[in-house]
Amino acid sequence: MPRIDPALAAVRTAVRADLADLGPGDLVLVACSGGPDSLALAAAVAHEARRVGRSVRSRGYAVRAGAVVVDHGLQPGSAAVAARAARQCRALGLDPVLVRTVDVVVGGGDGTEAAARTARYAALEAAAAGSGAAAVLLGHTLDDQAEQVLLGLARGSGARSLGGMPARRGPYRRPFLTLRREQILAACAASGIVPWHDPTNSPAPDGGTPAPLRSQVRRWLLPVLAEVLGPGAVEALARSADQLRDDAAVLEDLGAELLAAARSGEPARGPADPVVLDVAPLERAPAAVRRRALRAAALEAGCPAGATTSRHVDALDALVVRWRGQGAVHLPADVRAVRDCGRLFLRPSVTGPRHPATHPEE
């Protein structure tokens, strides 16, 4: 028997482990852009889906495997790229293969990348719900995790953002989070699949539009980091993300409990209803817990998660612990926060919609 390529073996092993808990007939969808990471994931899922599951393997049980391709419409020829990715997925044997075109609407403080991410995850969730998929697999790698941590550090983010992307959350699974990007590229070569390479990941020509910040971190910062700090720097960043994610999960649970205890009356039910909180329990809480409760209240009132920064939370916190009779705090999406008679009122915009209380990862 010929020896399998080590990178290809690592990719397949990661996928096999991630599919092992699925039940008979469960459908998994691969989110596939046609790029190296997602196409390698699609090929590995197509190979392993026939071999894993909780039932007796000798009975020929197989997990069903499909794909969803999202066309953001942000680049010339994006429809052709999406069609090519769909053809490749079908050639691998994935079924169904769904192609979804989305409208990327920039607003509420989010940039193009964040707006595209929001639109992409909405399309993935709709595809999963419509097909009855048990899981949606994403091709993020260890390098993506390190990039996420570095971007969070540059923005002055807290533990929630620095915790990066979890291996699993809700229907989403990331089998490749322990694998390096170079392994994925080697697996593509060993499989004989030819991925699409996003041109925005290449340096901009003189006078051209700069590459997205994440692409610049990928091309310039990570190599320098590894050169200066050693080849284990990327893995170290990912380990830090794991630890911070665990810490953040505990603090967010405590923040949710505090938010529930601080509510004054019933939770807001309509888009125009304010979120009303008693100040007293917030004042008594540790700062790390209180700030999480205040951020969650802001999101509930309609602030977009991607646009709600530590500066906004600082201003809310001042209404609680540094109250000097100051006026309203202006928050993203035209939300206003005021303190009156020992209560904190977060009033949604009259015209703007409420935003989801959580923001999907990359």
C-alpha cells in the first residue's frame, strides 16, 4: 500500500475526529469558497464521510456531506469563482451543493469585511436550516487563529476577542484549527485539487487599493513574528487564545447573571422598548463582570457587536460608577444611554433595527 502524504493524512485525521460523533444519516455542510483551506476541507469531508459515525461501520453507514458556496459579489468575476467552487465540490461527490448570493450592506459602524462576514454567516445559517444540516464545517486554520489574536491586540480588544475562534460553537465546527496553513496547501497538492487564490491576499500594486488588514497581517506580520520569536510563535498565540477563551466564557456567564439581576421590570420586547437596569447591583459587581453585563445590554438595545468598542463600554461604566450628573451616552446605531433615578436606560434608535446580541467569529 502506498504511503499517504503526511499533510493529507493530518487533514483527513482532523476531519475524521470532528465527524465521529454524528448520527446515522446526519448531513454536514462544508462552507467552501474554493480557496485552499475550504477546498481541502471539502475533499477531506468527501473522503471521510463514508467512513465515520456512531453506527457499526460494517453496515455501510455514511455521514451525508454537502457544501454551501457564498458569493459576496465584492470582486469582479465573483459569480464565476463561486460556480467553479460548486463544480469542484460536486466533482468530489458532495451533495447537495448550494450556491448563495448575498448582499453585503455596510453600515452601523461595520466595515466591508465585517459586513461580508455578517452576510456570509446569515447565508450559512439559512442553508443549514433549509437543508436540515447537523453541522457546518469551516476551514479556519491555526494561522487564522493567530491572525485573529494579533488583530485583537492591535485593536485593544478584551479577552472575548483575544480568545479567537472556538473549535465548535452552535452548528459551526472548525476541524483545522490545530493545523498550519502550509499543511493545508500541501494536502491540496497531494490530493491533486487546484484551489482558487483570493487576489486580495496579494500585495497591492503601487497606487492600488491596499489589501485587507487581515491579509497584510498574514503576508507581513506573521512571518516576521516567527522570524524574531521563533517558529513556535503562531502555536503560542493559539494557546493563549484557548486560555483566554475559557476565562472569557466564565466572565460572560457571570455577566449574563448580573444583567438578569439588574433588570428593572420585564426585558425589552419590542424594537422601541428601552433596556432598563437598576444601578445598585451593577455598582457592587466586579468591574470585569459589570462591563460584560453593560456590553450585553448595549447589544440587546441594538448596538452592532462589531462596532461596540471598549470606549463605548467605558462611557456606560462611567454612568454606573462615576456618576456626576453627565448627559446621555451616544452608542453605535444611534442608541442612547441615560441614568435617571438610580436606573440606567438604554434606548434603541427609533428607526434602526435591533442587531443580534452576538457576533459570529471569522
